[in-house]
Amino acid sequence: MRESDDIEAAMGRAESDGHGHQPDPANTRLLRDALAQFATGVTVVTACAHEDAAESVGMTVNSFASVSLDPALILWSAARSSFRHAHFTATPAFAVHVLRYDQEALAKRFTKRGDGFDGLSYRLNAAGVPLIDDTLARFECTTEARHDGGDHTIIIGRVTRFVKGAGTDPLLFAGGQFGRFVPDQRS
């Protein structure tokens, strides 16, 4: 029996008896699969890797959320296991780019090691943060706070500038797959 079959069988047993599961640090797959049922938008977060702005870093993130309108605050989470974690937790400024449905390739280029900016058209803002144009929205931020979030660091950003781009068709991620939102035509 494959591991995925074991997981499905365990989930089926727990759900049929109504008891659910206790989170288990030794087997995070069940929890990860349950969390994957929640569809999220997809963003690319960018920053300069060093104070001299000689190197840019980016990472694909789906843990983005609005926190407050006044003051304008957003948050996202960086995995401690990411080789980019140290750059993002030390940076004083960053930008969050909300991706359109047709930008799956852009999302994928920042999920791997290597230079996601290679061959990509972008520009730097006054703080040295890479800005990718032609996204659904972009939020330029200064780092307001960092909080321990278990195996992630929660980064709160104060929005200093934002752009609402054209379009309303976001790239979504659910169940380990990219997709799109299809509005209900009945309403």
C-alpha cells in the first residue's frame, strides 16, 4: 500500500467516526493535505538580498493576507527551511506581487533555487526592492514586525505604496495545483 493510500484510509476512518486528527509533528502530511483544501491566491515576494542591493531575491508565497487598512498592514509567512528565509527576515523592505491566472510560469520560477530574476523584466524602487510590473496588484512595504510562527516567520509589512493592476482573474492554488476562479453565473 502506498503512503498516500495509508493517509487516505486514515483520514476516512477519522472522518467517518467524527473525531478527526491530532496534529502530529512526525507525520505532517495529513495536516498539510487538510490545509490544501483551502484555496489561496498566489504572490511573489521580492526584496534585495543585501544592504548594497547587489542581489535580488524572490519567493512564491500563498500565505499572504491583509491585516489592517489603517494603518495599511499586510502579512505573509516565510518558511524557516527556505534558503531565502534569512534574506527576507533581515530585509527592511519588500514587495508583494499578486499574480494573474496566466502568470503560473512566473510563480514557478520563484519556487526553485536559482535566480528567478534571470531574463525577467523588472525595476528597482528607491529602497532597492525589485518591482515586477503587469501583475494584478503590488504592495511595496517596509518591514513593520516579525513574529515566530513555529516553522515559519510571520512578516508584517506596512504598505508604503500600492498598485491595482488591470484584470480580475487571480492565480489560485489549492490541493497542490494552480487554477483559476470561475464566478458563479447564477448571481
